[in-house]
Amino acid sequence: MMTKTVHIRRTTNTDLPQLYELMREYIVHFYKQKQPDEQDLKTLIKNLIDDPKLGLQFVAVNQAGGLLGFATLYFTFSTLKVKQQAILNDLFVTADARGNQLGERLFQTCLSYVRDNDFCSMTWETGKDNEVAQKLYEKMGGEISDWLFYEIK
């Protein structure tokens, strides 16, 4: 697959059925989480399309219109920087499309959006065992933060 034949663009309403399946694959098969409620996941996708103040998604689309990957940005605010901040929450490329720089292109598209829209930064997290993602993030110029991440369930 030639990466030049793959287009990166913002998600549209016509992407909803394919993006739902791609996100389900990401959640259930890649991250081994429980099956999400179909309507809840579709509502999330629709909300990101309809309300760009919440965040947005980019998709990698082949010439036939098939989705090969996606990235999700959520928007918040940094009190310390007194500016909007973006969280790269998801970056996923299908197994058969990996190795073609699509992850890099999706990441770069998100970073360009953040810079073009004067956000203070883009943050993200990845699994300690996800060495492939860590190599990508280091290649793209990412640095491990001085901040610690906490979670309560």
C-alpha cells in the first residue's frame, strides 16, 4: 500500500459505520477491554463530529474509501499556561496497514492542528509495554513528562 494513496482528513458523518467498527476493534481486540455499548460509542463519534469544542477525530482513508486508522483529540484547558490543551487520546492503525507511516501521518496531522490553533501543548499516554508506540512518539519529538499520572476507578 502506498501511503500517498491514503488521505488523512477530519471525520465526517459518512464515516460513522466504519469508524464505529474500527474503534470497536481498537477497544476490544487491541486493548482487550470489554465490548462498548454500540449506541454509546456511536454517540461519542457523533458528538465529536457535531461539537468540535469537545474534540475531533482524524481518519486515514484509502482510495476505495476504507478507513485504515484514526486519531482522537480531546480538548481541555491548562490553567498554568492559560490556553487550550489537546489530549491525544487514541492513535490506531489497522494491523494490515501498519508499517506504512500512517501512525506518523495521523500523529503529525494532530500536532499540526494543535499548533495551527494555538493550543499550549498536546499530551498523551501509552502503555509501558507498548514499545512500538513509544518509538513512534520519540521519533516524532515527544518527551516523557515530569508529571505523574494517577487514576481512580
